[in-house]
Amino acid sequence: MPFKVAKSATIVTPIKINLALHVVGERNDGYHLLDSLVCFSFEGDVLSYKTAKTNSFSIVGSQSVALPADANNLVSRARDVFVKKFPLKAEPCQLILEKNLPVASGIGGGSGDAAGVFALLKQQWQIEASDQELFELGLTLGADVPMCLSAFLNRQSIRVSGIGEKLQSVDCCRIPMVLVNHGQAISTPEIFKLLGNKKSLPLDINFAKLANLHSLVNELKKTHNDLYECACSLTPELDDVLEIFDENGALLSRMSGSGATCFGIYENIKRAEEVARKIKSQKPDWFVKAVETTGKINE
């Protein structure tokens, strides 16, 4: 874990990027079955913990206005389910979330925050729990929480299947990319309501070829994001975002999750930062961020 036991601690939560997302079925209870290749960057929100006499939670940061610090927030819910699961270890605490990522944006901001709460409380309260136990607890909060938890534990890309509970580590290179969100939140349930084809084929890529950036991009070109067309019907500006990436030499551009955040993959982080600065100068109201995902150095 990236922190020590103390009266206070701070961690950076993961950004989740769906490099590919196929919807391969639907369960009788309405949950959708996915096959997705997911990578992470630890350049997201910042979560701080401090011992206190009573529980409290507050939100600061550039994206805090769009997110209420109430009982429905995933940070509060994650704390509450953790307390219920481990009542004998629980202690009152102050949690402060520095919200840097856009809300409802397809990059797992809230899920990453919930995973961050689990990681913090497990360490601070010295909880002895298996990874699987935490994954199952996280799944009660949302399908993306277990995969974000895996990012803390393994720092690797993963293949995600089922409703998000089946996780398989994947050897993948670091990926320099630019993230862009044009500012319109997209409802994931609304996207799935619009989705016609829910029986795509599983990912058909060679997972042994993901350790090199160019071969990874070639493999990703065999895949897609099944949710893109539905998202684009609600927010046509997504097409403009991908066009901007392509005009600036992206090796691949795509939407992450249910949107509206899109990513463009670039040759190296220097080029990604150059493109990010250019886009931000042209679109100052957009969320624009150059990141590099966790993984191995390009072979």
C-alpha cells in the first residue's frame, strides 16, 4: 500500500480507462455482461483520512460543485458498508475528497474514490480481509468498484468480464494518452436503455501482444466500445472530440466506458502533453489531461 499507518493519510485514486468494451449479454435481472480491457492511471482524485471524534465528509477541488457530499456519495457509502462489515475495527474519521475528475464521465471517478476508501480504511484500521472479500463488498456499491480496487492491489491492466466481478490481470505496456471531457454528463442507465445489440462477440485479441505500444494499438483496432453510438446520439459532440484527437496524430481515439470522457493514445507522454496543452488552449472549458497508465515500459 502507498501509505503508512498514522492518524492521517492521503492517497490518489485511480482513473479507469476502458480501452475496449464489448457488451456480450444481459442477465435476467437486467445486469449487462461485459468483456472489457481496462487500464489505470493514478492521477485522479485525492482522498484524505484523519482520525476524528465523529464521522465527517467534505468535498473540495475543481469538480466539487457538481457533487454533493451527502449519504448518496460513493465515498460515504463505501465508508458505511466498510463500518458495517468490520464494526469492531471501525473508528470515527474525517474524509476529504479533492475532486479533480468530471462527474458521470466514464472513467470511474466515483468508483475509484470508493475503492480508495476501502484501501485507506483497510490500512488505517488494520483490517485483515482477503482481496476477494473486498471485491465482493465493493461489488455491492457498483460494478466498477472491484476493478478499481484491483488497481490499488496490482497496479496492472485487467480484462473484466461478467458484470464487472471477473478480473484477470493483463501484462500491458504504459500507455501515454490524453483524456478529454467536453462537459456534458452522461447517464449510464440511459445509455444501456438505448443499446440495441447486447450480444457482441468477446474480445478477440492477442493478449501476448500488449507489451508494446504499437502492437497494442493494432490489437485494439480489432475491438470497439459498444456504448459509443448510443452516447453519441445523446451528445453528438463526442464525434468532435475524437476528430480533434485524430487531427493531432492520435494512434487511436475512443470513448471510455459510457462516456463522455474520450482518450487519444499518443507515441509518448511528451507528445500527449503537447496535444493536451493545444486542446486546452482551444477549448478552455473542457476537462483535458495528459496521463500515462500503469504498466511495463514499452518493449
